[in-house]
Amino acid sequence: MLKSRNLILAVVVAAVVAFVAFPDWNARQVAPSVTFISLQGEKITTESLRGKVVLVNFWATDCAVCVREMPEVVATYNKYRTQGFETIAVAMKYDPPNHVLSYTEKNKLPFKVALDPLGTLAKAFGEVKLTPTTFIIDRQGNLVTRILGEPDFVKLHALLEEKLKET
């Protein structure tokens, strides 16, 4: 009884901290100016992504929810990629690079996968600590939303379709 109560308390505290520590999503906020380095060594800046709707997914190979949602992330990318949509999966700093590379190759991830060995990307996006955490950035480079945990993909697709229509 005490263990389950402590677990519930820990989850509630983590949720409150995550909510309070992150900015008000009703206010327009520009995505952080960062450079992602893909597993192939390609440098992708948030500025270079302007004009596209971007999904940034912080994940880890040892995160069961991340692994469960990844086929849907792939399907979402494949569905919208020809419409000006990009996906970048950012592996958390504690995820061994060889595990990330192995997972990416084994599952044939079709989008950019980046490492965050120092945690600077996670920090720039508001101290991301929980995985999965997904961000949507609009064509103008503004943060649209942050999703903690596995997205409701029906709602996510509706949001993406709305943002992809914007110019």
C-alpha cells in the first residue's frame, strides 16, 4: 500500500513539475535555435527547417512506450512527408549510441535520428526528462504543442493536417 501510494505521489509530482516548468502553450513561442546532428553526421538546424511542419520526438531505446509508438511515428512521417513534413527523433543522452544505431537500422527508420550526448537538445526544448516527449513546430518555426507520453495519433494527424494547410 505504501509503495503504490509513493509511486502515485511521484507520478503526480513529476507531472506538476513538467507542467509548471514549461512555458504557456497559448503564448506564441519560437522553437529553440539548435543544431541536430543525425546518425549520418548531417547537421540540421531549426532555422533550416523553416517552411516545414516538424515533429521532434525525444525517445530512448529502453523506453517501452517509445518503442511501442515508433511504428506510428514512422507511419505519420510516411503519410505527410510529401506535404512539407519532417520528423527528427532525438535519442536521450543516456541512450548508448550503438543501441540507437542498431534500433534505427533494424527498424529502418525513414526519418532523421539524432543523438543528444550532452543533453543540450533536451535542455533547449525545456528540460525534457520524460520519454517519449514530442513537439510540433509550425512552418514559421513556432512551437505548437508538446505531448508527454504516447500521442493520440488521430488528434496528432488532425493537428498536422491543420498546420500543413497553413502557409
